[in-house]
Amino acid sequence: MKNLILFLLFPIITYSQSYVSPIGFTMNESNKNKVVAYIKKEVKASYSAIGMDDPSTLRMMENENLKAFKDLLSIRGKNTLLLNKVEKTYCDIGMCNYSTILMMYKEQLKASNEELKW
């Protein structure tokens, strides 16, 4: 039980210490390095916790998260309020990786343009 609590708290602690939001991101080497460091740390923690921390899996997921971050940079000016809400929602529950944020942003955007129809 103690390990489960620590596992659930770790992403929240990681988020609060080093998460780099794509919303206010300024493109420079220092910030790029911060994003890469955060992705490596977050992916390693997430996948080590479930026993999938082999180099191939880690590199694949790191690349997926970096691509998602770059995609988030390209959409940040289009609907910043929605992106901020999605970011806060998922980071607050410990699901603070760029792939999740991008996927849920797209789902929220799609849902905001739909209506229930018979």
C-alpha cells in the first residue's frame, strides 16, 4: 500500500518540480534542454514503475512525448484557454505527459464542436 501511495504521488511531485508548459514556452537551448530532461525523467519514472524500462521502450515513448510537445507548440495560440484547462486537469491528477495532454486537448476540442443529435 505504501508503494502504491508513493507511486501515485511521484508524478505530482515531478510535475511541480520540472514540468515545462508549452503555453508559455520560449524557444531557446536552455528551455529545450528542460523539456528533454522532463520527458526523460517522466518517461523513466512511469515505465520503470510498471517494469517496462527497457531502452527501446523508453526511447520510443520519449520520442512520442517530444513530438507531442512540438505539436502542442503549434496549437498553443489557437485555443490557449482550452489547452491550459486540459493541462491543469491532467497534471493535477498525475498524468502530466505531453502525449496525454495533446490527445485530450484534441478530444476536448472535437467535443466542444459537437452536439448531441438524435
